[in-house]
Amino acid sequence: LAAREKRMDVIKSQKEYLTPLGVVTHPFQYWDKEKRELKSNIPTILSQEATEIEMLLLEPILDYAIESKTFTIVLYQFDGLSLQFEHKKRSKNILLKLKQLVEERAKSLGVITTLTY
């Protein structure tokens, strides 16, 4: 919670907002009818950040699926994927490769996570 509050303070202080994907946006706003003013919806921005980071973490799997043609992504689940393997005997090695790809991406982003299956 402390990290969440710290990130919210950073977002609040920005006039322009740079997302993890590098897109500059204006923070989401809504009209507070009672106070008759625009307010930033910081939790929505945090949600957007989380979604973008999840996509960045999954991107190497998407690329490898196209490159290797050894499995098919049958379901995208926002924070994970369901896969179907062409050859079941090779699935363990492929999963180890995918885990390595995700962990390399996570390290490059400074994100502490791992792929579980």
C-alpha cells in the first residue's frame, strides 16, 4: 500500500502523464458534481499502468508464439495466457523457455515477478 500511495503522489504531481509504454496522456478526469470541479481519477491511471506492464511482460510470449509455431495461444486472460502445444512432449521445454523470456523482460522493466504454470 505504501508503494501504491507513493505512485499516486507521483502521478498527481505530473501535468502530463507518461505511461509505461511511453504514451503521453493527460490524467483521466471526471466531473465532481457536488464540488463542481474536475478531479483526476488516479486509481484508473494505476489500473492502466498495471495492464500495460502485464502486456509488456507477456509480449515475449506473443513474439515467441509467432516465431516458433510450437504452440497456440487459445485464450488471453489479461494477466496470463492459455496455451495449446503442437507436441505435448516438448511442452515442458517450451514452458521453461517462456518462463525465461518473461523473467528477462521483468528484469529489464525492474518488475519483481515470475511466470507460473
